[in-house]
Amino acid sequence: MAYGYSSNRRGIRPQWIFAGMLVLFGLFRFLTSSQENPVTGEKQHVAMSVPQEIALGLHSAPMMASQMGGEVDPKSSAAQEVRRIGEQLVAHSIAHKSPYKFQFHLLRDPETVNAFALPGGQVFITVGLLNRLQNEAQLAGVLGHEIGHVIHRHGAEHMAKGELGQALVTAVGVAGSDERGSGYGNQAAAAMVNSVVQLRYGRQDESESDQFGLDAMIAAGFDPQQMLGVMKILSESSKGNRQPEWLASHPHPENRAEQIEAWLNQKYPNGIPDNLTVGRKFRSR
């Protein structure tokens, strides 16, 4: 009788070994990319240095602006107002201790209700959102939130997590591949899981930035209760165009409002102090 190896005998497949190496490399790269946040002192897994963040933000800013109609003339009264409130928040918060060079931009898009920040200190708000705000305090809440993303290095953190996630997704695809190509389906499923994992971090980042924005508003003399008005504006603008919250990168405005209201009640059980103001009220634009 001849002895040999059956073609369907189970053993360690070469692709499993390769997949394991990909996982180990991804984990090693992620875990060894640790830096101390220059402002908060928090240890973070980030994919770049502070100078690299600043360079990336400056390089990307014109491209991002062009996707939303370009930037409003910096000499216009609206653009100057955005810049003035933003600089006021930086000057009165821990942001002024950071190495980031904050710049505040007003974008022409009149329909998109949005604000965002790039790594390194480039902060944007659309005309579509600015036109819906009622006073300076609400504008301060929006800009303070975006400053919080920069200070907490959320962009750099997500780039590092994205690199790790991509390594894991690739490893799943390699490990599950066979002559029938079933690895493609496995990789697609893993990509979905990785996406949901990243979104969970996104919600945490939003809450952290809300907290920073509230503290920055108070330090600059603005009524933090006006952040509830911002949440109402966001809620009204998003109706009819919303996914389930567990698949959304931002918590629903209503849920963010509940967190903000709970924080305000705890900090100011006797009401908002009189020295905190809504600032100048905006006319309907």
C-alpha cells in the first residue's frame, strides 16, 4: 500500500502564516506609535508628529475649501467675525498653549450645514451653517468644538487606527482566501466591522470635543447654554437625511443635547451666571 498526503488534509495554510504576520506588523506599528499630547499630556497612538499635522492641514486646506465652493473673501465682515471669535476662543483656552497655528475659514457653500477641522489647526465653517446661527455664543460653540478636535489630535489618532484597521482587514482577506475566491466576501465583511469600530471612536471624539467647546465658551465669556441651540439647528437640518445612529460618525444632535444639558445642570445648578453672555445677536441672513 502506498502512503501519501490527501489533497484535502487539513494543515497550516501558507496564507494563514502570512495573515498572522500582517496582524503582528499592524499591531506593532500601532502600539509603538505612541506620543504624549503636547497640550493635554495624554498618551495617544498617533500616526504623525505635530509638525507633520500642521503641514498636512496647510496642504489640504485649499483642496477642502474648493469642495465647498471655495473660501469667502477673508476681508468680508462675516469671515472676519468667524476669525475674531475663533481667535478669542484660542486666546482664552488651553489652545493658546498648543504648538498649532489656528486659522479660521468661512466657506461659500450655502446649502451644506457643516463645520470641520483638519489636523494642525485649520478650522472651517460653511455659510450654510453660519447663516442658521443666532448669536456669537452659538458660533463660539461650533468653533470651540472644532478646536477641541485639533487639541485632542483626533485626526492623527484616526489615521493611526485606520492604518491598523486596514492591516486587519487585509489579513482577514488573505487568511480566508481560497481557490474559489471566498476571501473577497470575508474581507468585505471585515471592512464593515472595521468601519463600525472606527465610528465608535468617532462618537467618543465628538463628546470630548463638545466638552472642550463648552469649557472654551465659558473661558471666553459666552453662555454655554447656547450650545443647545446649535444642537437644535443641527437636528432640524438633518431631518429626512439620517442613518441609524450606530452607523453615524456623529451622535444624533438630540443625544448630544441631552449630554450637554446634564453637564450644564451639574456645573450650574443655580442657573447660568450673569457674566456669561450670548454676545451679539445675528440678523437673519
